[in-house]
Amino acid sequence: MVASVKKESVVTVPGHLAVIMDGNGRWARRKALPRQAGHRAGIKPVRAMVEHCAKLGVKHLTLFTFSSENWKRPGEEIRLLMALFVEALNSEVDELDQNGIKLTFMGEIDRLHPTLQETIRVAEARTRNNGGMELTLAVAYGGRGDLVSAARRLAREVAAGMIDPEEIDEARYAEALQMAKLPDVDLLIRTGGERRI
Ligand code: IPE
Ligand code: MG
């Protein structure tokens, strides 16, 4: 149980912890509640996790929330999820800021509802200079999509004569990836019980 974690009993703390947030719908179904109730109930454990990670000295916490695959969900569920994001961000940003947490986002942010985009901009700007844990929310993010965008960007640079194909190495490719702006992940957790990334 999270509440029983004692700082002195922890030997190694991951520098970068990433969590794929999954299982909201199944949680709700078990309780005979609508999926949306599961999404809403997910906010509380996320809050607790952020608090504990910051206390334990985790440097980077990345939460994979709405993935690019989730665009296939019914429009109504997407709308509710986006509204929940706006609501949660607005209500948490003060406390996150007071605790020195720096909020960053990755994913296809420009595909999100304008209100959410604005909330994201405000949250990032507010916490930009904070020196505590960096909390990255992946929204409308997909690892494969990130690889494709990076390849396109490098291809455009080659086509424009800005770089030579031979100059593309691991470091150069990493620069073009959103995920590589963060240090490598030390521990990846997927909630909900499925074993896949
Ligand atoms: C994760 O829970 C929340 C988001 C993807 C936003 P799911 O909605 O995927 O819940 P399950 O997997 O159907 O239980
Ligand atoms: Mg799921």
C-alpha cells in the first residue's frame, strides 16, 4: 500500500518512472458503474502517486494517459476524457506548482480540444521554472507515431539539404523524438493487469 512506504526503507528509487494508465473501464465495470466513473476515479490514485514519487525523490514521472490509439474510441468518451483533463489540470496546477513540480506534455497536442491546449499551455508556463520533479503527461501520444514523426522530420531536413543522411546517428535521431527529451525510463508500470507496452 502506498501509504505505508517509508522513505528509510527504500534502497533504490528510479530516476525516471513511467506509468501506462490502464484499466479504468474494467474497474468501473466490476463495480457496475459507467466507464466515465472509472476515468474519474483514476484521478485520486494519480494524485497520490505524484505526491509519493516527489517525496521519494523520483526525478521524472511520465504518465501515459490518452494514447493516439484512443482516438478510435467513441466521440462521447473522448469528449468526457478531455473535459476531465481540463478539470483535473485546473484543480491540481496550484498545488503542483507550490510543490516545485514542473509539468511538461508530449504527444499530438495540436489535435486536442482548444480549451485543453490552452490549459496545457498555462500549466507548462506556470511551472516552467520549477526545479522539483518533472511530471510529463503523454496525451495523444504513441511511441510508433513518435518514431514516424522523427523519421519525417529528418527526411525533410535531408530533402532540404540541411543534413547529410550519414549524419543521422542515434543522437541525431533521439533529438527528433519527443520521448528522448527525457532520460531513459528506469521502471515502467502498466496498471490494469495487461502485460504489454
Ligand atoms: C485507461 O483506462 C484510461 C485511458 C486510456 C484514458 P481504459 O479506458 O483503457 O480502461 P480499460 O482498459 O477499458 O479497462
Ligand atoms: Mg485500456
